[in-house]
Amino acid sequence: MKRFFIGLAILTFGLFLGTTASAGLFIYNDGLAPRDDLGKLHQSPVVLPTDFEPRYSVRFHYYFKGAGTLQNDPAYVAAAQTILRRLGYYCGEIDGVFGPETSDAIMRLQKNYTMRVTGNLNLAVRRALHLP
């Protein structure tokens, strides 16, 4: 019984940290856009329209989303396009729209990483791009 309460306390504390991080009490790194929690500081020389798209406050929420849901999220697609551009697979505009150019870039990435070529943002592609 004592182990149960200790585990419950640890879980409650972890959930508290997660909610306070989204409230802005703790500083964390937003992996989907180059801006901070308050939207005031910008680390990139160019501000993109997708930087101001709504997104989850912590990376934890993205782990449970499917490929179809994430392909419709402009902030997530823009993050994928940015990483694909940095790796040399994507040459188009970073607009947050999952179109044919983004799909072709993902297909080239899948081929180079010896994955099944689908052109979708599946879990293997997300792991290769270090996205949640």
C-alpha cells in the first residue's frame, strides 16, 4: 500500500510539472517552432507565418497523435519541412501545408533510410526527423 501512495505521489508531481510547464512557470524548449512560450523572443532571423499557428504546449501531447492528424497540423508540418530542408530533402517553401513536395521529400528520406516508402508522416519518419 505504501508503494502505491509513493507511485501516486510521483505521478501527481510529474503531472504538476507538465501542467506548470505549459503555464509558463518552467522554461522548456518548443521543438516545433523557433519561439518561446510567451511568443516574444524569436531565435530565427526570419519569422514564418507558421510560427504563430496553434500548437500543444508540451511535446508529450504529440506522441499520441496519428499521421493523419499531424499532417493537418500546420505547425507540425512546418517543423517537418524545416528539418527536411536542413537535411537537403525539401526545397520548397515552408508553409505548413502537407503537399506533393513535402510528400516527395519524405519519400526520398524513407528511401535513404531503407523504410517502406509511403510519403506519409508515420512514426518511423517522425523518429528519423527527431520529431515527437
